[in-house]
Amino acid sequence: MSTAKPGGRVRGFQFSAWNLLLLIPLLILVTPLFNFDGPRLFGLPFFYWFQLAFVVLGVLCTGIVYLATKDKPRNQGQDELSVDDLDEGDAR
């Protein structure tokens, strides 16, 4: 999937399949999934230990996505503008 527009500019959003892992921590927002008292773990109701487990899972998912995508180049092509062309303070 190319991220460059016909003019050579790069779009802001770039899709990566790894980003789908970031949907897993959002499941904690679906309260009916874990709104139960049992089963208990070390005396903690399911409601509490499930939320704690999802915090750990969310950190793991975020770390995996970061490590998998940190070296991915954002722009496949050569930059067409120099630093001087990008200077906003230059009055022309």
C-alpha cells in the first residue's frame, strides 16, 4: 500500500496490520464481558483481577506494536523539498 499521493506528498495515516493489536485493550470498555463476582482469584472478584490482567495485556500489545513498527520507514520515496523550502519564516 503506497502512502504517497500523486503529488509526492505523504498522507498522515499509514496503515499497518500490527496496529490491529491496539484494538485488544479497548475490549476493557465492554463492561458486560467482565461484570461478574466469580470466579475469584486469590480472593479477588473476577471484576477486579480481569481488569488488572487487561492492563498488563494492554501494555504488552502496545509494546509489541511499538517494537514491530518503530523501524518501518514512514516515507518510501526521496524527499523532494529541501530544508530551505520548508522554512515558514522565509518571506517570498
